[in-house]
Amino acid sequence: MTAARPRLTAAQPDSLASDKAYSNGPVREYLRRGNHHTIPEQTDSQAARLCKGSRGGRSPGFDEDGYKKRNTVERAINRLELSRAVVTRYDERGFVFLGTAMAAALAIWLRT
């Protein structure tokens, strides 16, 4: 009998921030298993919940400061993607890509 390879477990993030497209029930139910998440509630979902009255349940928690940080990170990534070398990623080695991304970040920093 051969020994099986050890099971690799992926690192779970401490928290997750997403936009309104992921505010449906199954996604929120999956994230309740142990991840702290920041997802704003859609207006039609909020209206449907309020229409149900007490059967609609509580509104999901929403961390405004965490959502603002998500927006900042997303804008920074969008600015990095303006560099063609970062987007296409033809580099075969990870450290070469890291250098390319750092050079693009430096160029953005020097422009501001």
C-alpha cells in the first residue's frame, strides 16, 4: 500500500469584499460558513425583504469602511492594468513578473 500525498489546503482569506452582483442568497449562505464578508445589499432585494415584514429577517451586515478600501484596491489594480506588460504576462518566471509589476507601480507612483 502506497502512502497518499498530503492534502493541500488553500489559505482562506480573513475577509472578503465584493460588489452587489454577489449579494444573492446562495453566495451569502456559502460565505456564512466562516468568512467575514462585506457585500452591499441590492435595492430590489432590500425592498423584497422589507415587504415581507418580520418574516424578511434582518438586513445583512455591511462594513462601509471595508467597502471603501475595496474600491481603493480595485482602482489601483485597474491603473496597473493600463500597462500592457502587466496585463499580457508573457513572463515565464514569477520573479520577472513581480519586477514588471513593480516597475509599473513605480511609474504610476512617479506620475502622481
